[in-house]
Amino acid sequence: MNWIAYFLTVIGLIFLTKKKIIAWPILISSNIFYFIHYYKLQDFAALFLFTTYFIINIIGWREWSNEKK
């Protein structure tokens, strides 16, 4: 499952550099996969990190959505 998270992260970053709004849901989904992965490993520091990334991605998606209007 970890390779899915890697793949989604790379695709999300490619779209992000091209300033495509589709990058945000892709990055959010990669964070969910990372969260599941690190939850299984019981790595709570990484869980906190990816929870923070998840929140930042939601804020970024909301900001970009409002900017386009």
C-alpha cells in the first residue's frame, strides 16, 4: 500500500507545480494512505505529521478554490 502513497504524492506534486487544483484531492488521498501505513506501524510521530499535512492540504485546497472565483 505504501507504493500507492508514493505514486499519489508524485502525481500530486506534478499537478501542484502546474498549478492544477486537482493536486489537492490527490495529495489528501496520499496523506490518508500514509496515515493508514504509519498507523499499522504504530509510529505516532509520523501520524501526527501526516495529520498536519492533511489539514494543510485541506486549507490549501480551500484557498485555491476561493482564489479562482
